[in-house]
Amino acid sequence: MATPLELSTRPGADGIPVVTVAGEIDMSNADRFRDALGLAAAAAAAAADGGSFVVDLTGVEYLDSAGVHALFEHAARIRLVAGPLLEPVLTVSGLADITSVEDSRREPQ
């Protein structure tokens, strides 16, 4: 049985695709997550900005290695938004070293 996962993709204010994720990402639903990232990457590649997109993980309560792997596939093109719960996972995995990670608690500028 797949773990509950909510995925939505929309254009951000700057036109860059934003994938918003809520729930838990594990091996039971990582393919759905990977597919959503792939669609956002394709949409971003068609845009004039060179193919970057945002993945908002603020609503994610659990992220296992299958989800981390899906993020690594797009690390060169993504900007992550995540809360303190995922900070250790993103740091230990090395993702925080190779992609932009924005703290979801930060005040909008």
C-alpha cells in the first residue's frame, strides 16, 4: 500500500515551475514523486530561463533514500524549499552541498 503523498505543480510568480509536495516520500510512492519532478523539469526546459524549477518540501514529514535519489537526479536544476525537519537528511545526503536549499521559515523578501 502506497504512503499518502500529495503532489501539485504550478507556475511560480516568476514563471518557474513549482512542485509542492506534502506527506511522506518513500519507496512506495517515489515513482510518482520522480514522475512529477520529470514533468516539472520538462516544463522548465521549455522555458527561457534554462530549465530550473522549485521543489517545495515544506509539507513533507518523511523523506527516505528513494526520495533523496529522485531529487539527486535533478540536483543541477532544482531549488529546494524545506523546513527544519528535513534539514539533516538534505545535509547528510549531500544534496544541500550541490543545490540551493531555502529555509521555509525565512521571511519573504
